[in-house]
Amino acid sequence: MNSHRFFSAKGYSAHRNEQRYVSGLENPDVSLSGIHCEVKRTESLRLYEALYQAIDDANGTALPAVFHRKDKKPWVVIMRLDDWLKLYRNRHGTQTEHF
């Protein structure tokens, strides 16, 4: 399943950017509110290269994230820990629960 279809199936408004191969600032592969989605469908991912591309292209306007999937494997998301913590704080506030 393509990433934009995956988001749509889960109830999120997302669409594929038809100019995704152009790259550049604020031009995500998939438009998802507040997240700059850099999508990589490859068997071999150069993780930090892809992450730095997402960071550069997000240009501080959205949280950069790399969405990656190998053939016949589930989607994974790669992002900086500080950015993930922003998402967590927005969801749970500053109070944390101990597991």
C-alpha cells in the first residue's frame, strides 16, 4: 500500500505531491498536516541522508520525518528524537507516565 493511501485508510487527510520528484523546500512527497514526509521505498536506505533531506526540505515549517518501507515489510517512520518528543508532548502534555 502506498503511504498516502495508508494515511487515508487510517482516517488522515493526506495526498501525494505530484511534484515530489522535484524536491526542494517545503515540497514533501506526501502532504500531511504539520509533518514533512520524505517517502523512501527502497531495499537499502541511507538513513541519515534521507533524514537530512527531510530536515532541509522542511525548512522549519513542519516536523521532518522519513517514511520507509522495503518490499513486503511494514512502514516505519524515522525522525529526530527532539521532533518525536514534540509530537508526544502535544499528545500527552508534559506529564509522563512510567511504564
